[in-house]
Amino acid sequence: MSDPIGDDSAEALSTADDLLDTARDVLEANWTGRYTRPSQALYPHQWSWDSAFIAVGRAWHDAARARQELETLFEAQWTSGMVPSIVFDPTAPADAYFPGPEIWQSERSPAAPRGRPTSGITQPPIHARAALEVHRRAPPGQRAASLAWLARLYPRLVAQQRYLATARDPRGTGLAAIVHPWESGIDDSPAWDRDFHRIAVPAGDLPPYRRRDLDRAAAADRPTDADYERFIYLLALEREADYDDARVIAASPFLMVDPLFNAIRLWSEHALAEIAGLIGADPAPHRAAAGEIHEALVGKLWVSARQRFCAWDLRRDQREPEDTIVSFGPLLDPDLPPAIVAAICRELASPSFRPRGDGPHYLVPTYDERAADFDPERYWRGPVWLNTNWLVWHGLRQHGQVGLADEIVASSVALVRRSGFREYFDPLDGSGHGSDRFSWSAALFTDMVLANRSRA
Ligand code: 9WN
């Protein structure tokens, strides 16, 4: 793309059939029989929000597996309601991923499922929204099975949301806090650098470990060793607290309110209201919960002097100023005031995220390209990811911003055409980074292209 908005969306979509076939192959190859691995080499277990994204894409051609994907994940839900970020696959080799089950030791928590090792933290609660999308795509002959599935999943989805609204909101702010950057799913984002980089790992505190990700991906694409050490240190503190939420929150040096995480929570509450209507439950509590999150998002995370949503470091009561993809998350709120929607769209179309010039450019970078530490290749510190593209695309369409939304689809198609179903992409030259044949890239590409074709 020589021009950031030059690719013709209609043409890109009509010529994407070969890529849709490859996307299907990727999902097929990564299917284990019960769930889909994010990627064969780098992520050989089940990840929480990956499974939700994957189910959304799969639903277009294999509704039964899409349902199974989410059901498998929720089998490992903790009794607290928490859905763990990783469910470990006992058939994967022990050295397949670090940190593995022997490091997490989820069995230390009485709330963890017995005999099913998981991580001890969560990920963004996109699952209710994903379940609704899966149901909407059910072929007519599967409507009854799909409704029965929704009815089975509903109490689990409600428990997941209730957990976040209670255990993760100890100060009653209306917003859920995360205790580890991995919980955001946007792990290494500059959005919380100021807080995260203050964490000094005491010398000799961590036993030696070997990063497995660097065996399988380029070091320049992955988090630095210093950041990785902080990730593992936080994990160790949470493990020491036996993953007891009150103790973790009291001990964690990282306590962050992420606008994207909470916008996803809100979006899922609206989805739960719709699901409740479909299965004969009461939608009202979900609409009320969404309303409360809306008030808190706008009241506490919108920084009018900066004209953007900012992450909130709860420990220091500071709004983080970095301009990242998480600031666009609240577009998922259908009740966002038009003036705020307009401000977000201005930022998305600004030189920070969509520079106009002679060189190629692809949407949407995950960090302000004009920031001194913008890095077009490193994990969450600049590259385009297809899951954040999908979320922003949904948010824009919901607010009638079809032009910008179509540009995101066109960029996504152009990136995949150029580099395949990579985990993330350099917004400046479109090169692929991280793992290859990445499941959510295949799934969400499928969803964006097919939904756009049918304007579904
Ligand atoms: C840690 C699986 C996961 C995604 C996250 C992404 C990355 C893991 C890692 O991979 O995180 O959970 O080892 O880097 O940041 O969003 O769910 O695809």
C-alpha cells in the first residue's frame, strides 16, 4: 500500500477467497480435537481470549467446533468465576512453553479446578460477546443446539463477569483492575510502562529460568529480558499469595485499570443482555451493569485535557499518558457520547496512527508512531495485530464510522496478502512478526472479510 488509505476495500475483499481458504487450513492445523492452539510452536496450550476470537472466526464454517472451543475453556473456570488466561494441555511436551504448569502451580488455590493445571491470572472477558457472535452464525439446522449451548454457558459467563465486578474492584470504582500485564492481553504495551518499569526485581529473588519463546521467535519481536523478568517476578508474587485475590491485590506492585479490558467487559455485558433475552433470562441486570461500567469509563478514564482514555495506575492514582491502542477500546461502548467518538476518530486518523506520506502504511499500529520508543516490530509496542484491528473495527462500525472501519479491513487483507497469517505486522512495511500460522489472525480475518461482504 503506497497510500495509507489507498487500497480499495471492495476489491481487496472480492479477491480474498484464496486467503479465506488458507485461514481455514490454519485453523484446521491448529485444532487439537478439543480446542485450537494459538500457534503450533510458540503457544501450544489453550489461551482464554484466543479461544474466544477463534470461536468467532470458526463459527462461519464450523459452528459445532466453535461451540466446543468455548465449552472446553469454561471447563477450567475457577470456582471464583475467574477464567484463567491459560489452560495447560497435558499432552504438550513439558518444555513446550515457559512459564509452564510447574511454575504457575495453580493447585495452590482452592478455587482452581482439580487435576487441570491453569495459569493463576485472567484475560479480557470477550467470551460473552464471542458466544453471541457464534450463536448468530449458527446454521438454521443447529439453532436449537446452539440455544441449548448458550443456556449452558450463560451462568458461567455471568460468573466470569461477576468475578471481575467484585474481586477485581476492591475500591468500588466500577472498573476492574488487572494485577499482571498479561491479564490485559496487550502484555508489553507502553500503556503501563511507567508503572511496570518501576518494578525492581530484587537480586537473586528469581531462580534461573530459560525463556522458551526465544527458541521460537526472533528476540527483536519479543519482550526484552528485563520486561520478561518483571513478568515472572509478578507471577511469583501472585503464586506466593496462592492466587487469593485480596492478598494478590494487597501485594501486587502492579494494579492497573485498562480502558480496553473494561470496554470489553462492558461490551460483553450488552451481549449477556441479548443472550438472556434469547434463553428466557432477565436482561435487565446486564444492561444495568453495562450502564455502571459506562459511567465509570467516562467518569474515571476519559482525560479531557488529553482528549483520550488513559490507563489508571491505581496504586499511585495516576492516569498514564502514553497514546496506545487501549485508548480506542471504549469505542465498543454503544453509549459513548458523540463528542468522545469524534475525538477518538480524530486520533485514529492523526499522524500518530495513520501518517500520510509516500511510504507504505497499514492500520492500526498499537502505539503512537511519533513516540520516541515506538517500535514497529516488537510485541505490542507498535505492530498491527488483527485482534485489536477487529475490536476497533467493531467499535467504529457501531458508531457509524464505516469509512475508517473499511480501511481497517482493507489494511488487514493487505497485510495478510503480503505476509501471511502472522501474529503481528510492521505497520510501516507490512512485514510479519512473532509466530506464523497464528490462529486468531486466521479467525478474525475470516470474520472481518465475510461480515463485511455480507454487511453482517
Ligand atoms: C502470555 C497467546 C497469547 C495471547 C496474548 C499475547 C501472548 C503470552 C506470551 O500470547 O501472551 O500470555 O507468552 O507472550 O500477548 O495476548 O493471548 O496467543
